[in-house]
Amino acid sequence: MLLRRIRLPWFSVLKAQVTIPARLQRSCETLNSNRWLHTTPHPSPCAWKARDDCLELKHGGLVMQFDYMWLRDHCRSASCYNSKTNQRSLDTASIDLSIRPDQTRVDNENLFLTWPDGHITQYKLDWLVQNSYEGQKHSAMQPRNLWNASSYTRADARSARWEKFMSCDQELKLFLNNFLLYGIAFVEDVPATVEATELVTQRVSLIRETMYGRMWSFTSDYSRGDTAYTKLALDRHTDTAYFQEPCGIQVFHCLRHEGTGGRTLLVDGFHAADQVLQKSPELFAILSQVPIKHEYIENLSDHCNHMIGIGPVLNVYPWNNEVYMIRYNNYDRAVINTVSQDVVQRWYRAHRALTSELRNPENELWVKLKPGKVIFIDNWRVLHGRESFTGLRQLCGCYLTRDDVLNTARSLGLKA
Ligand SMILES: C[N+](C)(C)CCCC[C@H](N)C(=O)O
Ligand SMILES: O=C(O)CCC(=O)C(=O)O
Ligand SMILES: [Fe+2]
């Protein structure tokens, strides 16, 4: 398809290298409004058209439309952009909103624009391709493999090993690659202490301190006003849905368990959301639009907290409909009073559809956490739960800041 486009006949027009002033460009357009202009001899990989409100550029089989204001605003010249700090110095508000270049020229690798005040902007064509809407819009922000229990098991994502993980970037990269693809990743052979668990997490990110502390270590002692601190089963959920920004990553290390039960349940929330989207897009839309409140109210003598977070169950990027965060916690969901009765009714149906997918036994991955095995869970994607248990069970861990995990991944060359 792309190759066929390149061979179209208007690609061989205008063989000489010319610069066409804006006034003439406009009259060219009226005469030949569908004509692509080349400013280098054939075979140039690039052609352009100056339309009334945008510059259309054809390069490498891609047709891109650049707003004139955008082209002026993104100028990378030394006076407009500080390449040492990677920050814009140009004052966007000082640009005439109806600006157009006086002159446009393209060579094999660059686009040159001369603006009415004489300022010249030079763009590398490859940069334009990479940064255009047309070059970006189909790509997911982050590649990921949606899974159910059997596909995750078949994928055979290898755990990282403590010694190598702590010293070798390649091992960290493998771990983060798994984390980005599946939303869960493991490090094994970690000494069964809070200190070693902390060291493992610091290889990946900064710790996000919350009202539960920095590193926490808890058992079923009702020390806090939450079901997590009991021996009861916990249905699948994401944590801290009651924060304005729920914690990005959850780390668990079971330091000790003398008893039965207590397995951990993991479910890929993005896979469940995708199933809802495939089967009933209108229910998916409701879950991504209706704001829902979650709340944490704790009134103990030494812990008083009241947290509130409001947002849809499915948080979706508006430009590509990609789900980036799921908030699902039926324990902590607060009174619904933000929408009217008809919306409430539709929301409960949509919630039921998502819950059915989340509860589909095929989607349930059960693991028994043992001393030495640290799990990192993407709390914006993968839900966790636990089986009821007997005996003494001690779990330690922490939350991590999502930005810092992604930052580490990018520094190792991963797309995140
Ligand atoms: C992990 N840690 C035991 C510290 C806290 C548990 C928080 C439990 C809360 N209901 C929530 O889901 O956010
Ligand atoms: O006890 C467990 O395995 C997990 C409890 C839980 O959901 C939590 O601490 O967030
Ligand atoms: Fe939890």
C-alpha cells in the first residue's frame, strides 16, 4: 500500500530546485491545488503542498499535515530551543496565530521555512516523521501483551535473580521488559528481610511513601483499619484507588508463612477491559466516562486518615483509546452520587460486564509467594487478591512511583 503510493505520477513534477514565495505558493495552489511540489531534483523522497491552513508533506510513504503555528512553535533553532536543557525558550504566546512561512524549501533531508520576520526554521525530515501526528497516532504508547493464566504461563517470562539483578543492567532490563509487557515481574533468591526487599526496589525506582509508611511489613493483627490486615480472603482489586493518583507499582515479599492458604491472585485488568471493549463497546465507554469515587476512612487512635480519589474505572488516552489505568476496588468504592439514576443503572451493568471478565477463571493466575520471591505488580493494570489463610503470615513491601520505574526503563533503551 505504502509502496504503491510512492509510485504515483505527481511525484515527478518540478525537477528544479526552487524556492517559491508565499504569494506565489498561494496562486500555485489555486491553479494546482492538488499538486505536490518538489524542490530538489528527482528522485527526491519528499514533496510538499502549501495549503491554506497547513503544510502538507509527503515523505517515506507518509502524508503529514503540519499546522503553521505548530511549525513555528516547534522550531529547534538556538534562539527558540535550548538543546542543552531540552526546553523551549520561544514564547509561544508571541507568535501570530495566523502565521505562514514566506518561503518553503525542501532538500533530501530537511525542510526549511522562512518566516515573515526573516527567522529561518530547519527541520530534519526524519524528525518530522517521528513527531507528526500521522507518524505517531497508530503506535501504542507502550507495547504490551495482554494475558490470561495459560498465555502468561506459556510465555515463560523468566524471573530475575537477586545477585545478577543487583549488579547487571542486562538483568534489570530483562526484568523491566517483562514488567512492561505483562504488568508483573519477579526477582528470586532475595534474602527474606525488609532491608533486602528495599534494596531490590531501589534498583528499579524511588519508593512512594504513603500513610502506610515507606517500607511496610504487616501481618493479620488488625493494626490498621483495613481488611488487608486480617486473615480473610481479598477479592481482586487495585490498591489506593482512593488517591488522586493511585500508586503506580506495588511490591510484595512474603517473609514468612507457617500455615495454609494465602495464595496471591493476579488478573490482567487490561485484558479484561479489552474483552469488554470487544463484546460491548458501549459498556466500555461508560466505564471510561463515569467518574467514580473511592475513599479510605481510618479512625484509629494512632492512625486517622481520610483519602478521596475520583476518576473513571477505565482511564483511556483520548487520542488512541488505549487504557492506561484501571481503578477497581469494590471494598473502597464510595457512595455514587456524581451521576443521575439512568447513568447509575448503565454503570452497574458495565461494572458487571467487567467483573465477569475479571472473574473468569481462565484469567486468574494464582501464585504462592515464598520467602525469596519478590513480586512487582503494575497497580495501574494488574489486579491482586489473596486467598484466606491460617497461621502466621508476614508480608512486606512498598509502593513505587510510576514515573521513576518508567524512567529507569527508558534509560535502558526500553519503550515506556
Ligand atoms: C499494602 N498495604 C498493606 C500497606 C496497604 C493495603 C491497602 C489496602 C487498601 N484497602 C487498598 O486497597 O488500597
Ligand atoms: O495479603 C496479601 O497477600 C495482599 C493484601 C493486599 O491486598 C494488600 O496489602 O494490598
Ligand atoms: Fe491490596
